[in-house]
Amino acid sequence: MARKLVELGVDILEAGFPIASDGDFQAVEAVSREFPWAQVAALARCCTGDVERAAKSLAQAKRPRIHTFIAPAISTSSSNSRRLSSRCSTTPSPR
């Protein structure tokens, strides 16, 4: 899919959410290697673990970008949600 997007002239490829799975991490690495001229982005929540994992997945990118977001409260009903929420603890904001 990344190849077709590059052929269409897409200049920023958001390649995955590296903290979510090893497969997403590997996808971001692969797109970074395959398309060195493209700006490759990795998705990360606004927490240290996510940002560090995204940066590591983009190590080979010549034009890396980390797309951050603030995650809303998530349900812990699924094992994937529990695994993700345990990697990104929230700190109460100062009053």
C-alpha cells in the first residue's frame, strides 16, 4: 500500500502505531527503509514509552515524524486495551 501511496504523490506516510504491536513496529521500520525520500510518520500517544518506541521504529527514516495524540479514557474490556493502557500511565494535571 505504501508503494501505491508514494506513486500517487503522498508526501507523508503514517506507517503504524509502533507501541501497539511488533507488527506495527516492523511496518514502520520497513516503510522507512523502502522509501527513504518520503516523510514517514509513526503514531504515538503523548507518553514517554509511546514516543520512545515510535522514535526507535523511525531510526532508519531520513525524514521521520512522530504524530502524537492525547488518548481518551479507554475501556479495559479487551486484553489489547489493558496491555496498551499499562504502557502509558497518566499523571494527574496540576490544579
